[in-house]
Amino acid sequence: MDEFAIIRRYFTRLGPVTPEVQLGVGDDAALLKLQAGEQLVVSVDSAVVERHFFANTDPWAIGWRALAVALSDLAAMGARPIGFTLALTLPQVDEAWLQAFSQGLAAQAEASQCPLIGGDTTLGALNIGIQVLGAVANERAWQRRGAREGDLLAVTGPLGLARGGLISVQRDPARLQQRNDWNLLERSYLLPRPQLQEAARLMQGAAIHAAIDVSDGLLADLQHLLAASALGAELDLSRLPLHPELVSLLGEDEARAAALQGGDDYVLLISFADEDLPLVRNLCSEVFVLGRCVAGAGMRNEQGQLLKPAGYNHFPEP
Ligand code: ADP
Ligand code: MG
């Protein structure tokens, strides 16, 4: 099967038909039409084998997850998806793998209403580059720098579950293949859901001042938001939600560390005024308030101790 047959069979008409996409896969480039009064939102993510995912993971989940992770950045901007491109590097043509990978990708594309509009297919070490394109009403995108002194800080879902899932499959790598048997933690890690619905509802119904998606770990990502907003934060870690399944896998101390520093959860961390809390609670099924923004810099716990912004870093300083 040659390059063009692969594209035709696995990567043509993938995802929903949407009004924005006027020309998709098959020509030299795609054509998109934005609605009046909207800005284009663009982000790209790489999924590198053995760095972002294990080679022997169920390929359906590799496809689902690669797109989910990329779409999470659109959710964090408050944008709605309009399409994505796929730069795919494959070590060989494995039709069973391609079939499952493209089906997982298509399932996420349908779930998020985000069609595949183009890409590139090459030979080499397995690598999945996904660029997502979205739209947001002019001047309405959430940025990291928008937080205000006194704002509440909250996350829109549980933390640390994905780290628990990672630890679980590291202990028993055969589980990477057993998609139908994955527990809650493993699903959180291998089949994350970008919080696009929460983002759309919050964009409609509340005044979110700043947002970021939690990909590298709560403390690391919160520090990015605070630095961009030139603020510090006081956290009440007694309010940190610790899921019972996480506690039963890791014990309470490690579960707490996973919730603070584990990455890959892809929930939204948002900042907003006190009076918007009832609205935010109404718009999202899960909201955990963790603290508030204060003047100054750095993050402190309820005892006033400084917290290190530890999290994942591809290029840590020696
Ligand atoms: P070109 O040589 O002009 O870059 P390609 O042969 O790389 O064209 O691609 C042909 C068409 O197939 C283009 O529309 C391109 O966007 C699309 N395409 C190639 N690879 C992929 C892929 N992995 N997923 C989706 N579309 C793809
Ligand atoms: Mg090309």
C-alpha cells in the first residue's frame, strides 16, 4: 500500500462535515471559512513514540489521545474546533495498526466535532504531529495573563488520575493493549477528554478572566498562569480532591503528589471573580475551588509555605 492509498483509505473524510471546511483532504491545501466576528485560534502538538506514548499502546487509543491532547489547548482558549491537520511519520505500513489508529482518531474527531482537513505522511520513527484550528469571538479568547487579584482559582475536573493510570500501566505494560479492561485511572491517562463542552458553556455563561489546561501538572501550569498575570496564589490544599481509586493505588501522600504534580489530566484551570462561582458551578458538572490569586509572586499553601512549581519539563536544567 503506497502513500496515496494510505491517505485515501485511512485519512480521507475523517470526522464530521462542518460548514467551515470548504475544501478538505486531497488538494494542495485546505480552505476554511471563518464566521464574521471570529478570530482563528491555532495550536500544534507532537506525540513522539516512547516520549509521549508507549509504542505498544492500543493504536485506537494513540489516535484518540493525540487529537484529544491537541484539542485541549483550544478548550483552554475558550475556542470551538473547526478542523485539524495530521503530520504522520510511520516506521512501516501496518494496516491493522493504521485501521485502529484512524478509527480512534475519527472517534475523537466526531466527539469534538473537529474534522481532519489535511496532513502529511512520511516514513521514519513513529511521530504524530497534530495542528488544531479553532474559532473564538473577537477579543473573547481566554489568555493566561488575564487573572486579577482576588480571583478564585478552580479546576473543572479531578487531578492526578492520569498519573495514576501511567503508574498502573508502567507496573503492568501488558495492560496498554487491554483497552476494554482499562480502569478509571488508565482511561484518564490513555483516553483523555478535552474539555470543550465546559469551555463552550463557560464562554457563554460566565466571565472567565484567565485559563490554562493542566497538561504538565497543577503547580507547573498554575505557575504559568500566575507568571503571565504577574500574581501569586494562596492555595487551600485541604480542598484538593483526591479520588478514592487514586488513593487506593498510591496511598494518600503519593495521591496528593500526583494531584499536585502529575500531568496529563487536561482539565481546565480557571480564574474568575467570587460572584461568578455559582454560575461556574452551574455550567460545569465538576468544579473544585483550590484557592485565590493574590498580589506578589509564587504559590503558598494554607500554612504560608512556598510550593515549588514542579511538573513535567522536556528540557530540565541540569
Ligand atoms: P503535497 O505533496 O502537495 O504536500 P501530499 O501528497 O503530501 O501533498 O498530500 C496530498 C493530500 O493529502 C493533501 O491534501 C494533504 O493535506 C493530504 N494528506 C497527506 N497526508 C495526510 C494525512 N496523514 N492526514 C490527512 N491528510 C493528509
Ligand atoms: Mg505533503
